[in-house]
Amino acid sequence: MSVSPELAQWRKELRQRLLKERCAVASATHAEWSAGINRHLAAGFGGLQGLTIGICWPYLAEFDARPFATQLRTQGSRLALPVVVKPKAPLEFHHWHPDMDMVTGVYDLPIPAHAEPVIPEALLIPVVAIGNRGDRLGYGGGFYDRTLGALPKKPVCIALAFEISRVLTTDPQEHDILMDFVVTETGIQRVTAEGLNCISAAAASEQLAALCHDRGFKPL
């Protein structure tokens, strides 16, 4: 999973710029954008209930998916947080609920104190950048691409981003795995072979159900 030094440097500079911009967003604006993402998730992705869902503890002014995911938990979903086991290896996802004892993991982020690995059927993935093909840029460790490549089935991958994270491309390579949906404060997009397609919440719900069926996942 190596890239050329030139691409690595370009991605590093892009990542630094976008993170600086995101972290500078006023708290009221961040809350407004986050409320928009929450509305679109609630309207289009209630069909995730009953699945095992991987989320991330919010980092560097990311969207916080915990409220939406916790609501899904009350409807039968099982939640999990990513755990870095070792460098340049796939992530593990460990079962999590809000009342669980936690310890500090990599990047000083909380992880469950008692490991209970699970296999995610859906992932709510925060991104640093999202490209026009559903390609994503993360923090540079390559963990999600390794993880997605190692899982027995590709989970339903939903990228969560603010509109300021949009770029024309992240210059995806062969090992970079595209998302299935992109959700921002302005709406929902489906990733297709032709690129990103804006869809309604009703269409997202229908396409999510079809995708789960195709991949052998059984929501409630």
C-alpha cells in the first residue's frame, strides 16, 4: 500500500490544509452543520438498525456520529469502535456502548477497556477529504483501506464530511477503497461508477436496503 513520494507529499499538504480549515470553524457553525448531517442520517439510514456498526470517537473537529449511532443502538444495532492493534495492520473493531469502561488508545482516543472484537456490517467513516468518485482521504495511516481489504465482506461504507472537505480528487490508487454513500450537511450522495449522485432520503433508504441484501447483511 505504498504511494509515490510526490503523491504522499501532495496528500500530506492537502490533509494539513483541510484539517486547519475544519478546526477553525466556529462552534455555532460546526453545530449547525452537524445537525444537518444528523437529519440526513436519520432520514435516510434508519435501515441500519440491527446491524453491527463501526463508528469513530470524534477527532479534530470531526462530525460526532455517536448520537445517531446510539439511537440505532436502542433499535437493535450493536456499536463498535476502531482499535489500532499495531502499525500497518488492519484495525480491529471492539464492541462499545456509552456506559462501558474506557482506556486511552492511539491518538489519545478512548477505546473499550475490555476487548470484544466484532465484524462491522456498516461503517460511519469520518473523512478529512472526499473526492468526486467517493474516494476519501484520512489521516495517512492507511488503516481503513487495510481493514476494508481484510474483511470477509465489504461493510456498507458511509462517509461523513462537511462540505468544506470536498475536493475534486484525492488521486485514489488501486488499494484505495471507495465509499458507498457520502453524507454532508447539504444532503446524501450515492457513489456510482460515474461518480457521486445526489439522492433523496427515500432513495438512500431503498438503496441501503438493496446493498445490505446484496452483501448478505440482515437489518431489522
